Amino acid sequence: MKHLNRTLTQIASKHLNIPTLRTRKSDSLDFHDVSVWGVRSALKAAFDVGNNAEPERAQQAAAPLPTPLLVPKGTPLVPGKMYLRLYHGRTDPDQQLDEWGFVGPTFGPLSCYVHTYCCNFRIYGECDTNEVWLERHDDMIRWDGCFYGDMELFIAAANDKA
């Protein structure tokens, strides 16, 4: 499902100039004027993706696509820049932790963090070039099949790593 959402978002961005297909609860962000030739082009691109899908491609589609703003583990962070890190990870939302769980991913560097109605979490890269939505699951954040109880927004210090 993630692959489908990413593919549709890429098509919407390329053919309709719509950067995300997520609901943002704002008319100016959720409603767009598009040309009929843009709609035709987007529909054709979606048709071509589905028509060209082969069993081998389905296996490749299961491999995760690179996520904007995701910093690979162990990568040095840029001092003075803002990052977000998820903590107290678990693979099952009902899992009772004996310890603190595992440390999750680090995103950044960021220009902005937006938290809307206690349910939508959005982070933006510097110069708003990339946007990532963090999905809420009950009282946790779900990311890449794992569940996190805490997140930290911080300014990186010298020698900090993802």
C-alpha cells in the first residue's frame, strides 16, 4: 500500500503539480485547479504503471523507496540544525515493554514541525523542499511498520549521529 501511495503521489506531483495527496484540512491545500490534459496525462501514467506491473516488479515494489528527510543510522548530524527522532519503538502496538524499546529513525535537517489537532504530524526539510507525514496510531506514531511512544525535536550538537 505504501508503494501505491508513493506512486500516486509521484504521478500527482509530476502531472498535476500537486505535491501531496494527504488531506491537510485547508481548502487552499486540499483543492486544486488542474487542466483536463493534466488529468489525462496523470490517468495515462497511472494506467501505464498498472499495465506494466509484472510479478517481478511486485517483488521490487516491496523494497522501500528512499524517504526524504530520513537520515541513515550512524550518519553524523549537522551541528546547529533541527532534527526529529522517534523513541521507545516496538513492532506490535500492544507489546508491553520491559525496557525502553528501540531507538527509531532520525529525520532532518528540518525547517519546520507542524502538529495539527493532536493527530497530524508533519515535518518539512530546509527550504520546504521535502515534506514527511508521521502517522498516528492510537497514542503512538507508526513508521515503517514499527510503533513509537515518544519523539524528540532537537538541535544537533557536535558529534551527534543519527
